[in-house]
Amino acid sequence: MFKTFINAWKVKDIRTKMLYTLLLIVVYRLGSFIPIPGVNAQALAANIANYDLLGFLNLFSGGSLSQFSLFAMGISPYITGSIIVQLLTIAIPALEKLSKEEDGRQKIERITRYVGVGLAAVQSLTIIVTLQNMSSNSILNTLNLFKSQSANLVITYITIAICCTAGTAFLMWMGERITEKGVGNGISMLIFASIISSVPDVFVRIFRYWEILPWHTTYISNNQVGVLRWWAPLVALAVTLILVVGICAVDRAYRRIPVQYAKRVVGRKLYGGQSTHIPMKANANGVMPLIFAMTLLQVPAMIAQFWSNQNAGFPKFVSTYLSSSTRNPAGIVIYNVLYGILIIGFAYFYSTISFNPVDISKNLQQNGGFIPGIRPGKPTSDYLQKKSSRLTMFGALYLCLIAIIPSIILNLLGVDLLSHFGATSILIMVSVALETAEQLDSLLLMRHYKGFLG
């Protein structure tokens, strides 16, 4: 992978794309430190640490939510909007018809942007209002320009909604520019930059835990904790290393379906007769089922935050049985079972959207290709569907293993050094890095072909 980046850097056109992508990522990180007027970031950060959902959103925003900066909502509203639109595409025939047309797909993409912008405004106001009602401290600063506090709050709410909406819209624009003029995978690159920005904090937490840094007393109140559990950082690093190796191995795994093309004579020339294969990735859906499942599973926690009394029935039920940080044995089982079911369900849902065996079968038949031992037409599409279903199940179980087992092990051992930076974050980072390397490989290959043809 590093060799690919080095070779790509030597090519001027690809180097320009890489520099363009890095420039937009730098702009993104700089915007993460531009504060929104009227918000006390310190009080907000203290309250965010108490909620798993907000910690997850803070990770995906690169720490912008804890500072409540211009990009506080990050790209998460756009991801949620795309999930909603894709679900509606399956349920509403008119949207399904649009998705099969070129102009229709552009309209659906435009609808997704509008939904993402609307969710950014609603989500930002919901977080502020909820934390303000539940916290004894004042989250919002009083604006001296207004005498009436209610008027000040109204103006502050409007300012927050406008700034967060503009920040999310700007991130969507940057993602599209990276996809068109950069190295590609614009939205994934922004998520990658957000997650990778929290890596230094993880290492600092480990160093502080080992009492290497001189200010360890601010992190460990009881020195015996660091002595008795010196193995905790080693466990966290070992789990991380195993995850990276396993993710790289599965991401590079393919199921090759052999294809044979029949010989045919056109004029005086003989065409066909060669053997090839259809590459089917072991985890063709990537991290999307995992992101979909995480987003949907966080909805009850989001609703529970509206309760002023967190000891009431519904909030208590959510914190006990539908929270990733629960220590209740029954809650751990219920949460992870639901998590696994959602991952498998979204994996099959996403597979039906991205893979169409009927079209592949028709293309093979039209070009004189066939799978050895399988008749062309419907038997070929059924065979491909069977293989796709098996690979989808393997990919879904792989995602469940990555997302659930490491978290359970770390929770049982009481190792919380990774905090919200868990297996899912590592999976996203490694997957995006591998996809970027493949994208650069394809750009290098295209350049070689152009040079040969020229």
C-alpha cells in the first residue's frame, strides 16, 4: 500500500489529486476549530461525555461536536439522510423507478442532500435543547446585545441551526469535490479524517495510564490502578493489531466465479475462447451495514434523552438494555443480539441494491460467456444469487464478529482506553485506506494505458 502511494506521488496528475484532497481535509480540520457564537463549549463537552450517542457523533465529527464548532454535526446527517432515502426507495415505487434512471438518480441525490441539511438543523437544535434541559449548568451563554433572555435564546437557536446547517452543506460539497477532482470516495475520506484525528488522543490515554507522562496524576487518581492493571494497554493494542490484520485479510479476499467465452468467427477472425472470472468480494458491502445498524440502534437513546427524569421507565430501559456501555449481563446479550440482527439485515438489504445477478447473467449471455457447468439464462442468475447470498452472510457474520466480540472482551476486562474509538472506527479507517490505495492503483493503471495508447 505504501508503495502505491509513493508511485502515485511521482505522477503529476495523481499528485495534484492527492494535494487537492489533502487541502480540503486541512480546510475541514481548520473548520472544526471555528466556534459557533453563543455556545459554552466547555460545559457542552462535559455533558457530551455522559452519552454514548453523542460520543459516537463526536467521533464521526472529529471532535467538532465537543467544541460545537462550525462542523459540529459533521457528515453524519448526510449519512442518515442517505439511509432514509434508500429505505424509502425500496418502499415507494416512484422512487424505485427514479433510481433506475440516470436523471432520476441525480434527483434522488438532490433529495438526499436536502434531507441531510434538514437533519443537521434538527439534530443540532435537539442536542442543545436536550442538554440544556438536563444539565444543571448553563450551556448557552447570555448574549449581552439583548435584554430579554428568551429573545437571546431564540436568536442563539437560530444562529446554531444556520451555522450547523451551513457546515454540513459545506462538508457535502467538499465530499463531492474530493470524489470528482480528488482521489475519490469523498464522504469516506471525510469520515476517515474525522476518526484518524482521535488517534493521538488514544495514544495519550495509553501513555497516561502507564504513568509515562509527567502529568499522569490528572488522569489516574489512584496510583494502584495503573500498577495492578498494567496489562490493560497491552490488551487494547493487541485487539487493535488483530483487528487490523483480520480486516486487511478479509478485505482482500475474493470469490472468483470462472467464466468461459465461446469461440465465434467474425469474417476471417476468430474471437472468444478465453477464460476469465467474475471477482466477488468476501465483504462486498464494506462498512455500510455496520454504519446503518449503529445509526438505527442509537435512535432509542436519542429519544430517551428528551426525558427530564432519566430514572423513568423508558430512559432506564434504554440505558440498561439498549446501550453499548451497559454492564447488565442481560443488557449486554440483548444489545449485541439486536446489533447482530440489524447488521445481517442491512447487509442483505444493501446487497440487493448493489448486486443484480439477472443483469450479469444477461450480459454474459449476450457476449457468449457462460459459467462452466451452468446453463445460461435463469440458471446462471440463480447460481450467482446463491453465491452472493453466501458471501453476504459471510460478510455480515464477519462484521458482527468485528463489531461485537472485541467490545465484549474489553468491557468484561474493564479496559476502556479506546473509549468510543472502537472496532467500528478501526474497520472504517482500514477499509477507507485500502479503498484509497485501490483507487490510486486504478489511476496508475489508467495512466499506463493512456501512455501506451499515446
